[in-house]
Amino acid sequence: MNKIASFFKNHISEIGYQTLVTVFAFLFFAYSQEAYEIESSQSYLLSHELAFFLNYLFGAMVINYLLVPKFLNTNKYIWFIITFILIIGFIILIDEYFLEKIYFPDTRGTYFPGVLFSLLETSPIIILMSSFKVFWDFRKKQNEVKRLELHVKESELQFLKLQINPHFLFNNLNNLYSYSLENSPKTSTIILELSSVLRYILYDCKENFVPLIKELDHLKNFTELNKLQIEERGIISYNENIESSKFEIAPLILVVFIENAFKHSMSNQSGNITISIDVNVSSSGFLNFSCKNNHVPFPKKSDLQSGIGLENVKKRLELLYQNRYDLTLDEKENTYEVNLSIQLKSLHNA
């Protein structure tokens, strides 16, 4: 009983759909029969339209739910053709040598009209019902593909996030270790700033989108954390112009560009470091992010764009925003500039 109940629960939509299709097909068949209806010489419990229709319905059900999944969907085309011909032949035999003789013994039941005529009489209803079943299976397969694509996207996003977090933690722990070796009084401040940043990553970034205000707070904390390392060796500016914060954004995207700016500016130069960060959000939720830094040219041009973080953020932008963002990376001899524009979505509870 549990298996039967489970079957009906899992296939209730298809059962309802097929019921509607069967009713429609029967009405179509009954209406078409009126054009050349021949009165039966005997009275039976079943009308001749219903009796003939049930025969065609049986053939359509066998083809749709037995032959197609067993042979056609498993690429056994020869077996499908053979069994299909046998089923059609069986339906014609029932039609011509049983039902015709019962309902029309003095007219149509006295002769066999030929294979071609029988096919033309038998095929329309079977083809009609099979077409509806093909359409149902096609839509079902489409929905399954969409669900699979969504699952793959969600899995990839989670994987990318897991890559970003260790990447960020690795870089900052190295810096913290260096300060601890020097017994710097800033070590405790760095630990507090780092704990704030990690708290955001671990507890607030579990969803694909977070409130914009939280992400901006994270950017400011992250920037302050890295400014402690530069001290008097350069100028760091962080500017915001937020007309409305009632929007949400994918977490840990903007911070990757800031992290790269600090990393590459500090790696090959000991002074005159310049990093400029600007975040602008319009009242309609259009975000413009700019991050510009100077750097000493690397031996290889691709070195500046290498690393886990930057590659992952490109993938996440494509997965989450698709055609709703524009990213440009402009590398010149001594400067590197990132410009990112995103049309943000409003908060659900805004």
C-alpha cells in the first residue's frame, strides 16, 4: 500500500495531465466519428465510440509507458520498431476482427478494408496521445536539466567560497606571524580586525546574497586591517557614496580586488604605495566599484592577474549576475585598475 501511495504521490501531476489528454482525445474521436457514423444493429453496454477508443488507448499506453522507456530511451531502436509494429498490428486485428464484427456485423464487419485504411483509422488517436506524452516527457526533462544546472551552480558557488576563505586566511596569517615576531604593539589590533573579518566570512556569508551594508562594513574592516601593515609607506583612500543601502550583493566579491591591490602594491615596492577604493551605489541599486593601485611591473604580465581569488570572483560574477554586470581590468605599466558595475537586487524585507 505504501508503494502504491508513493507512486500516486510522485506521479499525481502526470496522472492528472494524462486524464485530461484522454478526455480530450475521446471527445475528438467521438466527434470525428459522427461524420460517417453507421448505426450498430445491436445494443451494447459500451457505445462503439468508447469501445474503439479504449482499444486505441490501450495501444497508446503500451507504446508510451512500455516500449518508449524500455527500448527507445535505451537506444534499442530495432526492438522498438519491431514491437511498435506488433502493437499496431494487434490493435488493427482487435479493431477489424473483433470490434467491427460486434458493432457492425452487417456492414463494416463483413470485410477487411486493407492495411492502409486501417492504419489511417487507427493511427490518429495513438499518434495524438503519444505526442502529448512526448511533450510531457520533454518538459519534465527540461525541468530536470534546469534543476541539475541550479544544483551544479550552487555546488560550484560553495566550492568557490571555500577556496576564497583559506586563500584570504593564508595571506593574513602570514602577515600576523611577521608582526608577532617583531613584537609589534599592533599585533592585538590586527587580531581584533582579523577576527571581525573572519566572523563575517564564517557566519554571514552562508547565503548567495547578503545585505549590502554588511558587505560594505566588511570592506572597510578589511581595508583598515591592511592599512596597519602599510603604516607610513603609502596613502590608502576608501570612499563611499551610498544613496540607498536597501539592496543585497554576493559576498566576498569586491574584497578580492582590494586584497589583490594590497598584495601586488606591497610585494615589489617598499614605499610610495597608493591604493584608491571608491564605492558608489545609486538609489536604483546600480553599484560602481573602482579599485586602483600602483605597482612595480612584474617580469611576467600574467602574474598580476594570477591567483585563486581573482579567477574565482570572475566565475562567481558570471554564475550570479550573468548579464547584469560589467567588469574591466586595466593594467598599465605602473598601475592596475579594476572597475566593476553591478545592478543589485533589492532586499526581500526592504
